[in-house]
Amino acid sequence: MCGICGCAWLSSRRRPSREVLDRATDALTTRGPDDRGTATVPIDPNVSIEERGVAFGHRRLAVVDLSPAGRQPFTSRDGSVLLTFNGEIYNYVELREELRRRGRVFTTETDVEVLLACYEEYGLDCLVKFDGMFAFAIWDAGARRLVLARDRIGKKPLFYRVESDRILFASELKSLLQFEEVPRELDYVALRQYLTYQYVPYPRSIYRGIKKLPPSSALIWRPDEEPTIQRYWRAEEVANFSESRRGDPERFAALRETGALDAARIDPSRPSVDPTNLTFDETLAELRARLEDAVRVRMRCDAPFGAFLSGGIDSTIVVGLMRRFSEKKVRTFSIGFAQKEYDETPFARRTAERFGTDHTEFFVEPNAREIIPELVRYYDEPFADSSAIPTWYLCRTTREEVTVALGGDGGDELFAGYDRYKAVRLSGTIDRAPSWARRALAGPIRALVPNSVRQRSPLRRARRFLETVGMSELERYLQWIAIFNRSRLHSLLSEEYWARAREQEREELGDLTSFARGVVDGKPSAEELDSLDFLKSAYDAFASRDATSAISFTDVLTYLPCDIMTKVDMASMRWSLETRSPFLDANVVELALSTPLAYKMRGRVGKYALRAAFRELLPEEIDARPKTGFGVPLDAWFRGELNGMLREALLSEGSERAPLFDRRYVESLVREHEERSFDHAARLWALLAFRIWEENQRAV
């Protein structure tokens, strides 16, 4: 695990000084505290490096081959290819053997040398061969191209900025912003997206002109040409083929040739299996085999390692498999809270006892002045998933004992574990009911359901569900997950915000035709807000699947990389901890995309196939307990320990220096929350995180 940054320039005034390159590299020190390196090479052999060149920076967290042999940037034997790489290629042992059979000679035990050799051997086709988490940059002098690439799911981040005479990239914004003449201009569309989703979706960042490379993509930049972005793997190809062409061996073979299926196989000796033509029992057997492989290869590590243990199904399975492959006790780590509603430590403890792990627990108490400003500042962008707080503490505690930790991320999205997927399926049933029945549910029946202040209350969830009867499937889903839905955004955002947003739209689009169509009194109508666009582009890709599968796979392309992976990556990298996710193994993901919903969900039971496949590893109380999110008691904190910080940030005189929000509306949110008339904890956290981020920008 590492941090990377770099620049390619086409004029002497754009060449970064050694001081600037060092500063950008060392801004990533927590990602790589063990070693550092920089390299600068010319773009053209006959043109001065001052005029046209490439510079890479690298910070190393030593995990595989701890010797200096793993130092980066890494150069090919003939000096024509330069690589800076962040992440892990889990199947590097198998790939190295494949390349040796093709005549390649290796001098290190590192995965970085394997990655570079794969690129030299296969070009960009190497990307479909990798099972791993990665973001890397390659300068290929022979092809005169810079390649930026990101893994299938987007586990490792990569920001970039393209200008007329240079391109910049970095693992984190704080590094990219060290380069000279990079503006820090707020992206107003990104702000609106953040307030909707609780994160800034790719390809935007919170700053105009700085973008995130989408998952499963490669950016190719050549001097004096416009850059292009290519997707090398498409989840929708796997998912849609499995639904519409099940049992079609010729089509399956053709799809596999493209690298869309089964390309990153861990064990080439195992017979190749068509996951789209399996019975339920065959699916369970294949799932066991693939997840066992995924855990086993993620235990390849020359540094101390352990696992996160939440007391849920996914982390329990991972720890159980680790115990199966480990000759000594597995180290496990859990986080807890004084409030029982949020505390999972008793269940984690039960699992730890069952597998005989060396278990560590840490209990969180809110310390606003210590943790929140530091967390918001480190994340670089506004980020409003409050589970970043316990994740931050968990990673800090875990890093005191180990360098690498395995976790259960991805199981819910891939195997239909979230309660909201059950709601999606139920809503599909209601959509087929007569119109009079739907009107009754949305009207008089909804009115009979008492309102509840508590965010997690079944009554509150029932009312939210009934409020969306009559909406389209995707609009309904956005209504459920949005921090600020369309009507609330309309109330929150000020006239000044809309003026600035319209100016940005004018510059980006050239005119206001599409944006202004619904504008009334300086604000757009609800129909004109574009919050749905990010979800829609993903949802539409799974058109042939049932609505529940399409929604869960939409989460794989959106929520998983933008929220879950961002949260874990940033929290773990702050403490120089590498986290690995067996459920996001390429082969496990492809099997999950190919598995029918009927195998994943039975009645009210989600993750049915996963539970059935690993029944022997799941204590009965773990298997039977309802899904619990990794949350924090923000509602209580904002009425107690964090109330002063909240009021100071949102309602003090200084908070109006950039009045993007309607003050009266923000005051109403705070008042309703304090009076317990409504739980606005998630909305208040989103506003608080933005305000703290905004103050940090002013202080730079």
C-alpha cells in the first residue's frame, strides 16, 4: 500500500521544481511511511527535460517483500517504462509463474515487478488479468503515453487534472494541490451531489477542474493530444449476460475472451466454470471455492496482519476462513459504543471465542475537538458518512498491532444484504397492485402510521416507504437514501448558491438552455435538479435484471466505491494500515453479478446463498440477528457533547461568510433536532462536515 503522485509537462514553466515534487510526495507520508522515491524522465529524447518531461513521486508502506527491492518509482530493465503503483496485486504469484513460462526473469519478490512485466508483455490488456486493489501510473517512452489506471471496484483512489500543457495526478487531493497554480475553486454541482449522496461522486471532485478516475478505467494521455478514458471491465456485461443468455456456452466463451469474465483466476489449475449456468447447490460450492481463494491470497503478507470483526455475517465468514488457513491465532479488532443500539462488541466477542482469535476491543466516546476536525481535514473533500468516525478509531487501534487487516466490505451490495433491497422488492409488488390500492397506501394508510423521531425506528421506515408509493423505482430509491432529497435541497440552498451554480453551468455547457428550463424565482424546480443522474447512469446499465438486482448492482458501481471504499481507504491510510476485502475479489464479484436474486434472497432473508454456503462458520446468534449498520449515535451526540460545536459551526456569525445555505432553514433543522421533534442527525452531520472543510480551505 502506498501513495503516488506525478506530473507530465509540455513547457518549461510547467516543470515542477524538486521542492514541489518532494512536497507533493511527502503529503502522502501516512500512506507510505516506510520509504520514498521520486523520478524524472524526458518525454522526447531530443527535447530538453526542462521543456517536456514526466515526474513521479512515491511513498511506500512495505507489506510484500520488505526489502529495498520494492522501492518505487520502478523502472523496466531497458529504462523505457516507469511505474508508480499504489495497492496490491493479489494474484501476483500466479501471474509471475505465467510470465516466467513466457521467458520473463524476475529479480524481486514484489508484486510491483510483476505488474510492470505484465504491462510490458500484454500492454493495456494486462488490466483484466489483475485481481487486486490498485491505482497506478505508467510512463511508456516507447509508446509515448502516460497511463493512469484504477482497479475494478475503485478500492484505491486516483485524482487528476488535465490542462493544455500538463497533466497532474495523485492518490489524494492534498498531494495534487501541492503542485503550483492549481486553483481551489468550489464545484457547485459537486456540492449539490454531496448534499444528496453524502459523498462527491466520480468523475467530479469538490474542486472544479480536478477529477476522479472512475473505477475499472484507464486514462491514456499523449503529448499534444486530448486524453481518452477506456473502461477495461464492465460489471453490466457480466450481470446482463447472466440474465439474458444463461446457458449459452458460445456467448459465454466469447465474453470470457474479452476479459469480462474469469480473467483474474487465482488457481488456473481449477476447471473453468460458467457461473451463469449453475444450480443453487453448484453456486454454493463455487462461492465457497472462490471466497476461500480470495481470503487465502489476501493472507499473503510479509508484515503482521489481522482482521476487523464487527459481529456481522461477512466479517465472521472472513475470520472463520482466515482461521482455517492460519497456523497461529488470528488477530481480530472490534469497536464499541456505550449505547447498546450501536454496540456490536458482544457479537464480535462471541465470534472471537468461537475461532479462538487474539481479540482487541475499543470503546468510542465522542471527543469533538480531537477527532472531527482532524478527520474532516484528512479526508480532503466533504464526506458525510458518519461511520467514518468509528472506522477512524478502529483503524487507529488496529494499526497499533498489525500492518494489514482483512474486512467484510462488499458482502451486502453483492449478495443483497441491506434491508433497503427488501424494500425495493416489496415496492415492486406494490407497483403491480391496482391504482386504488396504491392511492390508499400513500394516503389514508400512511396517515395511520405514527411518526417516529428515531432514525432507525420501524415506524419511521414504514412512513418513508409509503411516502414513495407511486414514484419510479429509481426516484423512490433516491428518496430513501438521500441525505437531502429534492424538496429539502430546494429549501436548503440559498439564492447565492443558485447564482453561482448557474454561472458554473454556463461555463461548462456554453449556455443555460437545459439548466434554466425549470428555474422559477432564481431557483430550479424540483424536476430540474440533477441529483438522480449519477444513479440513473448506473441503474440503466442493468436494464435486463430485476429491479432489486439492478439496485444492488447500482450500489456496486456508486455507493461502494464512492462511499464505503473512500471511507475505509482514507481512515486506514491516515494510520498507515492496509485493508483488504475478500468479497471484492474479482472472481467473487463476477460470481455475485451472475447469481440470480432467488439464490440471494429468500422471503425476508438477505444474503441467503452466502449464509447457506458458510453455515458451519456462523454462530446461530450471528446468523439470526438482523442487519445492523456500522453507525454512531450522532442523534444523541448533537443534543449533548457535540451540540456546542454544531451550533458554532452552523449558526454562529462567522458561519455566514459564504451563505450557500438558507440560514432560517438550517436553524429549523437544529431546533427540530434539539427538541426531538425530528431526527436530522445525518443532515446536520453533512452540513457540519462541509462547514469544517470550508474553514480548512480558508485557512490554507
